[in-house]
Amino acid sequence: MPVYAAAVARLEIPDLDDAVLTRLRESARQRGISLEDEVCRLLTEAMGLTREVFSKKAAALRAHQRPNRTRAVDLIREDRDR
């Protein structure tokens, strides 16, 4: 199991939505780690996602998708003409 904390830190998030907290707890439970370790994991991943890395991941996702040749104006006209 990776260790994310190099130093002791304290973080309070006063207005965190209950639904977000519930999802964080569930994610931690599924991984078999503490809530704190899950938050550290997510923050560490998020901070490592640079613009360059994000662009490469987005390009890889786009490469696996079929191109969409439909124009929005055509969809609007089709809907209007119904």
C-alpha cells in the first residue's frame, strides 16, 4: 500500500457536501483504506495531473471514439420541423 503522507498535515473542509463525504467514505471502504488515505490519494493524483498529462489522456480517449459529424444546427432544425 503506497504511503502518501510525508509529513503530518491537518486540513478542514467546512462546507463539504454530505453526498461528497459519503462517496469518499464508500470509495475508501471499497479500497480497504481509511478516509484520510483516500483523500490523500485523490489529492496526490489530482496534483500530478498537469495540463500536458491531461491533454495526452484526453487525446487517447478521443482516439477511441467515433467522430460525430452531426451539426448542432441540423439537430435544431430537425427538432423544430417536427
